Amino acid sequence: MTVIATNNLVADGWKRVLTRVAEEAGKRGVHPASVVVLVPYAQLMAQAQKQWAALFPDGFMPRFETTRNWATMLGAEPPSGSGFQLDVACDALTGRSLLEAAGFGAQTDAMLGLMLEMAQQLSALAASVAPGEREAWAETARTHLGLPLSAEALQLEAAAAKVALEWVLATAPATDVLFGEGVRNSVHMLVALEGFHPDPLAKTLLVHWSDAGFAVSLPEAFSGALSEPAQRVALHEALDAEDEAQLAAACVMQHLADGHVPVALAATDRALTRRIVALLVEACVPVKDENGWTLSTTRKAAQIMVTLRAAAWHAASDDVLDWLKHLPPETVPALPQLERWLRGLGVRQWSHARKYEPRNKPEVSALCEQIDAWRGELKGAKTLTQWLLSLRSQLQQTGSWDELTTDPAGAKVLAELRLPEGLEADLELLSGSERRMGLSQFNNWANDVMEAGRFRPDSERDSPVIVLPMPQLLARPFNALVLPGCDEKRMLTAPEPPGSWTRTQREDLGLPTREQSEAAQRAAWAQAMRVPHVDILWRTSDEGGEPLLASPLVLALELDAGGRAGSDARVAREVPVQLLEMPAPSAAVLPVLKLSSSAYSDLRHCPYRFYALRQLRLQEADELDAEVDKRDFGTWLHATLQHFHVALVERPTDDADERCALMDESAARATRELHLDEGDFLPFSAGWPALRDGYLRWLTRHEQEGASFKVAEHDATQPLGHLTLVGKLDRIDVTRPGGSGEPVRLVIDYKTENEQVTRKRIVAGSEDIQLAFYAALLQDDVLRAAYVNVGERGETRTFEQEDVVHLRDELVAGILSDMARIDDGAQMPALGEGAVCGYCAARGLCRKDFWA
């Protein structure tokens, strides 16, 4: 019953419009077949034909057209060559050539995007001027664009506008065919149906048709037909973007269940709309997307862009891995081995990684050679056509071509970029086609093309749910509307008009002003509120947690009592709570053969952590593109001090300046060997002078106390039953207590942490196992051990662990006891206590957050 009533309401509006068209044709004695009715957007062509057929089932029908479709039907030739073609693939190339010819070489990259946007808006204005009057209009436009601008920042914008205007004026619009004498003689009456935004070309055509043309305002006609407000306007306040998407999808499904078809889903925010559509598709709801997606947001477009990013000379190792993971698996079978090698190497840039040959990994070496050959296809300076041929060849060699051609979005990407064979010929005749460009410029061109393109997925013609912009609800027979994104950020009362024009330029040139945009927005909102069933949704917080209010349009609706709070259409399900027990596996079948200090520390902190990370060997993959952190600094400092003390043994000196220079040499060597980027390492290197001088002062005092360096970064092992204790000692010195007697070895472990943390390690006694474990790697009956805290602010201090031999003996007894219990099948429970859980890599595995 609802469907019939709604269709009648929309039909009443069309009846008003089409009856007037028929009456005017009758008064003037014009045959309907010689009448052209211009509609504001393409989707209304079929709708108008359907409504005319229902009103006048017998006889002829007028032609319902958009201006562009009408010109195409008349055989109009689109602009070609160096004209403005409204095709970014061609226009970006020609526009760059024009800017360079105008002397803007250095500013071309900054001006190109702005000029293309301006040219697009100016082309619509130029096309709306009759050919015979265009020269006069051009002079007026040049005058308006030539006005001096007070702000220097706007000089580039003014220059871009002037170049764009001359480019547009040199191009004959395809719609000029509509002003031809033959067209005027064959069309005896012209009717323009106006939408929310007046069409300048349609207005000019009406003037050209003189008394044989007239306009009808669709908003006025349908406001009269739909005099009653919506039967139900429900307001839904969501918590965040995901909550809003779920609520919107539930509202759509509820309308379908209630028989309110077709349902309109207004596209107000790209990301939000795609999420809602994804939820509907997952629920097997057919959706027709008339709005489409920006081509650059498709997965296949991302595949092209990651290919170009990986080909750059400074490509990161992660960029190369990302590209390889987009290739068919059979093309790169050794990819897992390559990734393990790269992450183990820890080199951020691919070019730096290639300086190291994978040892005993022939499959990795072969893949690296193949990768460089593929990347070599996209190097050097080439013309645009040559770049397209190289990219096509590389995609075919890597097996990506077939995947792209068989995917609808992939085929669209290839076509827009002119990659299929023969399509590159479109670009060869353009001005600037012989200009050579580097990879970064080709990358920018490809990105601009995909940002301008749109992908509309295939869908059923009679889908019950249609995605469309809110203004295109006009004159469409929808029974329900779901309108998400109605917050103060996405649903503006007065949207900012596109373009970088000043207010004066907008008024003089006839471009939309802010006031006109506001009027159109309010009119579209009013029409939307006349759909019989409306659900309005907005979120109360944005991605960053910032609070959001509803749009002023929604607030006004609430004040007018035009809406009420809607119920949550989502169906609540009771899911029984199934709390997990603390895991406590037995690991007797996973014998421990080697034990390090950090491994035994894991066992002390949490047996399950030891089981997962050490016995099962479930290790996190290292990030290749991570920022340099405190851990990297510690590794660098260890290497620097090792190089320094080894060099000091080879070139002994007590001179402070010479030691300082030797420290700087050692620091530079460590930076090179660890492949650290000097820019990323800057926060730590800035404090290097103070750290260096503080360490040298400490070293002087240390040597005066009778200590001397023996070895650094010493790999030590010690059998212990069926175990082998392993570790790397930062440094071993030899001391002579009191200056005489037998020498005693001093085990040193460097720390770069806060001094208070190091002090707590000493106070902890047997709870801190590191120095005691290092002592267990040596068999000395008399031994000393200490932490040396190397402060970044210039203070280096020694924190010695007293009676470390006694602590070592206790530790060894504990290790033997713990390993025996593991071998006997003792449980390895997850303790879930202490600060270690905050950074434990096994937390997701033990499921601590879901324990009973």
C-alpha cells in the first residue's frame, strides 16, 4: 500500500511537469516528436520516459536528454589534440606543456592541479556562451581575471586562471553543435527542467530558442506535488563511524523488510558509504551504486601505485615487499625467504640491502636479481608513451596483467591509464608528448588520472537499494531514504563552492557563490525530507575522538518537531559469555638445550611467555621501516664502545683530545655498519658530545682505580648438565683490588636507561639475574660484576653487584631446578601479572584479557 501511495505522489509531480509540456506543445502546434526536454542529470532520462508513457500511452514521445547526451547523439566530436578534453590523462600532459611554455617551469608542479580544476570550471562557463558571443565573453573574462591581487600568495592562482582561460577559449566545446541552424530548425520546442543548480548552458539554449523554449523548475513542481512532509523522519545518534555504518545498514534492511522499496542511500561521505555498502553486500542485499568510487581507492589502483613506488631509487624495503605481495604467488615463490632475510638484515632501504649478498640462500639471491631486473624496467627519463610501454611490459612479466584485465576495476584502471595496446596513441599527438619525465613525475601523472576517474561496479538494474548523491533524489520515486553523515562536519548548511576563486570573480564570471550553494543545499534537504520514510544518522565523535554535533539542518528539524528519535534497527543477539581459563600447557616434549639470560628472564616473569617465545619460538617479525628508538641507540652505543676500546688497545694514548677523536671515529664506523640513517638518528646524535665526554671522564677514573680493558662483545658458553648457557658479555675488564695481588675479572654490562632503574637492579639482589647469569658463563672463583650506566646527559656511573659469586651459585641451582621441573612435565601457566604483560608479544596468544 505504501509503495503505491508513494509512486502516486511522485507521479503527481511528473504529471504537473509533463502535462505542461504537452499543453505547451499543443498550443504551439508542435508535434511531440520535435520537442526536446533537457533534464538536469542522466538518471532522469529513463524516469521521464517512463512517466510520459504512463500519462500518454498513445502517440509520440518527446526526446528526454541531457545537454551532453544530446550533443553526442548529434555526432559532436569531443575536443582532441591540445584542446581541453576534460580527460585528466590528456589534460595533465597538455597543461604541463602550457605552463612550461608560459615560463612557469619551476612552479609547474604546484600550479598544474589548480589550473586543471580552474579549466574544468571555466570550460562549463565557456560552453554556456553561444559561439557567436564567445569572443565578447572572453574579453570580459580576461578583464575580470586580470584584476590585481593584493596578496602575493594569490599570484600563482591568478596566473593559473589566465592560462586556464586561454586554454579553454582555444577549445571548441562539443556542445556547440546544439547551436547549429539545423538543430534549431528540427527542434520546434525546447524545454529545460531545472534542478537545484541552474544549468548555464540550458539557459543559453532557451535564449537561442527564443519563444520556442521555456523552463520548468522541478523543485517547485515536486514541492507542490509532495505537499505533505515525510510520513516518518527518524533521528539516529551514533557513537562513531562504525556504529553509524552499522545503524545505517540496519535501517536499510528494516525498510526492505517493511516493503519500503526502492530505498535510497545518500552518499554524503565516501568512506562511510563504502562501509555501509560492504555491510549490505555481506548481508546479501543487492545494491546499485550510481555514485561510484574514486578510482584511486580501488584495490587494483593501489596495485599500480605500489608498483611505481617500489621502482623508485630510494624505495624502502617495505615498499618492495608490499609490491611483491601484490604479485601472483607463483611469480615469487621465494618471497617468504626473502622477507625473513630482509627483516634479519634490518636495512630500511632496498638499495642498501642489495649491498649484502644472502649467504647460502641461492633462491633469495635469484629473486633479488629478478626484482632488480623488473625494477629496471621503470628507470630513467622517458616520454609518457615510453613509460606506459615499460609499465605494461613489467605488469605482464610479473603476472599482474591478467589479474588486472579480468577484474572490472582493474580493467577500468588500465583503460584510464591508456595501458592496453593501442590506447597510448591518444597521447602521442598531444603537445608535450615528446617531453621526457622521471619516475616521480610519471607517478604523479598516474595518481592524478586515478584521482579523477570513477569506478561504478556492475549491479542489477532493479536493485532495491540505490546509492546516489542527495540532490539526485529529486523526481525519483523512492519509498525510503537513509541519510547518514548528517553531522556538522559532513552535512554543511552552506558548502564551500569548488575552486580558488575570489567572491568578486565568482560573481563576475557567473560561477556558483556560497549563497547559491547554501540555497541549493537547503532545497535538496527539503526535498529529501519529503520522502515517505527518512532515517537521519550522525556520529557524536570523529576519528580523533573530537566531539561532533548534528548538522544545523538536523538541529533545525528537531526545533520544528519534524523528527523523532529512531529506534535501533539492529537485532540484539544474546551471546553466552565463555570466559577462558588461564592457559597452563606442559612442555616436556619441547626440550630446552640452550638458555640465555633474556630467555631465563622470560621464564622468571611468566612461564607461558617462555613456552610461547622460547620453546615454540613464536617471535614477532621486526619492522623494517620503524623509527630509530632507544633500543637502536643501545645497539649503536655497544658497537661504538667496542670499536673504541679495541682501537685504544691498538693505539694506546692518554691524551684527552686523541681519545675524543677516537671515540668520534668509532661512532661514525658504528653508524655505517648498522646502516643507520643520519637524519633518523639525529635525536640521539645531538646528545653525543655530552655522552662521549662523560664516558671518557668515567674511563679515566676507572683506569686510575687499577682496571684495564680485556675484551668486548665476548660470546661465552658454559655447559650445565644437558643445558648450555649462552650469552654475549658487553665487556670484561681486569682489575687489581688495592693495586696489587691476583688480577680479578670484572664483567661489565652497559645500560642507557634512567639511573634510578639501574640502581633498583642492584637493590633487587637475586631478583635481578642478568649479572649473575653473566657470572655463570665464567668459571672464576673470584669475580666482580657491575652495570655501567652511560648517561646521555654526560654522567657515566658504575653500579657494582656485591657478592655476585654467591648470587651466581643461587642462580645456577634455580636454573637446574626449573629445567628439571619442565622436563618432568610441570605446567607452564600464564601468570598475567606485572608490567611485563604491557609489552609481552605473547599476550594475544595467552588471551589474558578474556580469562575468567
